[in-house]
Amino acid sequence: MERIYFDNGSTAFPKAPGVGDAMAHLLHEGAFNINRGGYEGAYEVAERVLDTRDLLAKLFHAKSSRQVIFTPGVTWSLNMLLQGLLCPGDHVVVSGLEHNGVMRPLFHLCETGGISYAVARTSVTGEVTAKAVEEQIRPSTKLVLVLHASNVCGTILPIEEIGAVCRKHGVFFAVDTAQSAGTIPIDMQTCGIDFLAFTGHKGLKGPQGIGGFLISPKLNASVRPVIMGGTGSYSDLLSQPEELPDKYESGTINLPGIIGLHTALSYLEETGIDAIRQKKDALTRQFLAGVDGLDGVRIIGERTMENRTAVVSVDFPDQDNALAAFRLEQEFGIMTRVGLHCAPLAHQSLGTFPKGTVRFSFSEVNTEAEIEIGIAAVKEIAKKDC
């Protein structure tokens, strides 16, 4: 039975061409440590890392590649922001679609650090307006933190409008781009973004375990480093360097991951994000048209392609969604993700808590034929006599 991968919201597969080969070449031919080794091989690796920073700064329209910080991923990046910025009495505004990568550290700080937060009004289709965010801003609000696109229903938030609200009120603005980076153009300057968290292994089509953030100079001045240690720079000092990126990059960074990400970013630059998104949108539109209106199936979120990504959640109201996902894989070879998707707050907003949904998430390498197989499988599983 042919296997069909519809779980790109979890991680992109296959990765961009050449990612694995580039990582293997580094590991087999010269996995030298940068900022430590004083020899040609280490300098060559350092140049590739710098080039990767340049590609990311260009992609997100940062003013300097020094603003690009590497971490294991979005969750790590968000923790560094929340724990490094917030102080007792500070207030944060989030959307009703946030992932636990935001909500768990934020909840922990509320329980232990005297922080408070408010959730902006979120519709049952996942819509969050700039006005809804502004309604929750108060004098003690230090940060607005929202995801760019929902990992549950695919709804895209109006980050340019939200950024304008943040500038109006003098509030820092942070965006989680886990589901949008590499799929939707993002301009930190136009959107007024102070902190942009990204992962390398989803829309950027790189390996797992590498991601990071970009930080504005203004926000950087207010954030304390959470992890401190050796950076290969200013080694005569016991204090942590203030210079970027060293301030936030203690220890040995994930060089194989960065080299793999470099290859993936080069592929994206050559192929074009717009071309990739057009293919994803066409496949998602085909799937939505095929399952919309079926008895025994409910689409969660918007039922059209307006303001959404290639993520579609469905509910089988008369069935156990976990059993439906199991049948999709066992009987049709279709791999999806079922449950709450590490986003219980989103499911509460969308009216799908605690049951959760079956999530389909497509990539540009999927085919129309695979989408038709997916539609046929959903129809079969939705039959009430099954």
C-alpha cells in the first residue's frame, strides 16, 4: 500500500533536496567547531553559518544578520523571550489559538513569577482581529505574543495590523512563525515585529532540532540571557557578552542542523516561496471542496482558502477521531495527526476541546491524485454504517 504523508504541520517530509547529504558531508568530512578552532576547516564552517544567518535575515527582512539567533526551535526561543523579558507585574496579551510552546511557560510565570496575561477574543473559525488584541492592552502590558498561523485550523492572523497596534501603545510585539515561515512572506520591518521565532523543520524544509529567533535592537536591550556560558568570544570575562548573537548562543550550536538548514533555505530561495504556496493552496482548495458538506464530517475553521494555510482540521462528530485517524493510516496509508495538537487553548476557542480533531497538512510535493485518495478515504470513514 502506498504511503501518503499529510502531516507537514508536524514536520515537512520530504526535506528539501540535498539537506541530508549536506549534513552527512559535514559530519564525515569536517565537523569542526566554530569560534573555537583556529584553523581553515573551522573558518570554512563559520562562513557557512554566517551565510545561513544572512539568508534568514534576508528572508525575514531583518536589518542585520547579527539579529539572527540559533536555538533548537520555536519552543526554546519562546522560553528565552518570556523568561528573559518578563518581570513581576508585567502583563502579556496572546490570541486564543496559541500553542503550548507559549502557554506553558507563560502559565508557569503566572504561577511563580507574578506575571498575568489576557486572551484576545477569538472566533469559532479562528479569527483574531487587531481590535480584539487592542481591547486587552492595559498600562502594565509589556508584550503582545501571537502565532502567525494556527497549527490547528490554519487561520492566518493579521500581524501587520496587530503590529501597528503594538507600536501605537509602545508594546513589544512577538510572533511565532512555526506554521508560516517558508510559506508566507514575513517582513519584520513592515509588521513592526520585535521578536520572530522560527523553526527550521516545517515550512523551511530543513532538519529537526534547529530553529531560532530574530530580535530587534530595542527589545534586545530589555532581554536577559537565560542560558550563559562559553561563546568562544570575550573569554577573559566572567560576564556574559552583550554582543549579538553571542549574548544568546552559549555552548556549541547545532552545526549539522544549521548546514542542513542552509541547504533548505537555498532551495526555497531558488524555488520561490510564492510558487510553493500556490501549489499548497491549490491542493488545500481541492481537499476542502471534496470534503465540505459531507455527512459525518465537519471542517474546523474557515471552509474556504481565504486567510488560511495548507492546514485543515476535521471532526468526525459521530466517531472517535483517534479511530478515524487509525483507519486512515491502516486502511488507506494516509498519515495525519489526531488529538489536541499541543494547543488546548486553540481547541477551546474552536469548540473542539477535549475531543480534538484529525489534522491534514499538505506540502507542495503532494499530488492531486493523493488529495483525491484522501477525499475518498474521508468519505468512506464518514459512512455511518462503518
